[in-house]
Amino acid sequence: MKKAVFITGPTSSGKSELAVYLAKKFNGEVINADSRQVYKFLDWGSGKITKKEMGNVKHHLLSIASPKKNFSLGRWLKEAKRIAFKLIKKKKLPIFCGGTILYLKALKEGWQLPQVKPNYKLRRELEKLSNEELIEMIKKINKNGLINLDFKNKRRLIRRLEILLAQKKIEPLKKNPEFDLLILAPLLPKETLFLKIKERLIKRVPKIIKEIKKLRKIGLSLKRIISFGLEYEWFGKYVAEEISLEEAIQRCYQETLRFAKKQIRELLKIKEVNWVRSKEEAIVLVRNWLST
């Protein structure tokens, strides 16, 4: 199997900074593994790395998809693997970076996903339904369709229905791991992490609001913007004058804390994750791993 690094961890923990640092040390390039950062125009709300922060390190799979259409796990896997193999051929180290744990699991375990093409007409109809209604539809078609499914993620509920309606059943997931992944996650004390989340959010608020207004101007509905969650949900509601700015900040902060705690819980279940306290510790792990 080919070697690659995967830097994951909760939001605001310093993943991007560590990825850039390791890329410079080990002749690497960074492949985005965040499900919101693949979209164009979702910059400040998604916490996308800036050109300055990249430090001349090449980044892939950022801002490649229209926010008007859903970007699937299958498409990310296909593109991520294509880029990684290309980098390996050039004697460069692929460094995946992002907090979307579904991407990590799929790449680590080598998921072979059903080849069902997007049905945009069906998706538009399903978008009108609530998450609870989508879950009930899945149950009626096949109860097994609810396995390994995030009930709060509407895009994934719709994709599962799309597959079920096309195939009438969920086949057992086939796995064929292609990468020997060194998985790293920055380890911060909870108090430090929560403070960083708050400070980072407050700093970005004006730019997030401006970004949401721009998304409205290019034709995204408020409902679509809110579907991207967290910052887009709460500041989208503020832009729509449904809540005050103070409430938007507080609710977004609380939801982000819950999300970060969930990310940590999920990562603790993955035994291969190496929690690192410093960049120096990460360097030692990468160096030792590359020499094996």
C-alpha cells in the first residue's frame, strides 16, 4: 500500500497549520478532506485556509464544486485518490487534511461505493422534505438503509435515498484499502480548544455575514445556505432577520462546541489516530513511519 498522512481533529485545533508545516518538512502537498471546503465561495464560514496561510504549499480539492449542487463522498474519494497517486508518482508525500471523519474512514478502510449517478430532479424533490420524513422513507424501503447514517445530515440522507430508489437495496459495503495512512490529530486541552473556537468565530463574523450576502446574490436560497450548517445556519438566519446578531453568535458557538466534542468522540473510536501535542512530535512520528 502507498503511504500518505491524514491530519484530522476537531475544528480550530490547528490542522491546516500542521499540514503546511509537515508538507514543507517532507516535500508534501495538501489534499483537502473537509466536506464544506470543496465548495466555491464557502471560504470564511467553512474556515478555509487562506493563500497566505498556505505558505506556497500546493493545496488540492479546495473550491472545486458549485455550492448549488451536492458534492458526494464518492466524488471526493475518486478525486482524492487520483491526486494522491499522482503525487506519489512525483515522489511527493500526500497529506490529507480535514475534519470530515467520514472521508477519513472511507479512505482508511478503502470503501467501494455504489456507482449510482446523481439524480438532480429527485434531489430537488427530496430537498423539500424534513430530515424526519426522509428517515421514514428510508425505513419503508429498507431498514438497513439507516446503518452508518448521520440523521442530522440532510445531504447524506438524500444520497442514501437516491441509492435505495435506484438499487432497491443496500449492498454490503466492499472495502479495498489502498493507503497506509499515518493519522495525526493535534491534541489541545479542552479549555484551550474551546477558547480558540470562540476567538476564531468572533474574528470571522463580519466576513461570514458578507459571504452569506454574496451567496444570496449569486442565487443560493436561504434554505440552501443554511443546509451547510453551523456558521451558515446561524448567520444565515441573522441575515434573514430571523434572529439577532448576539443570538447568532451564541447559538453558533454552542453548536460548534457540540460539533467539536462529537468529532473528538468519533476520533477516539479510531485506534490508529495519533494525538500529537506539538509539531516536533508530529515530525518524529512521520519520520519514523516513512522509514519503515
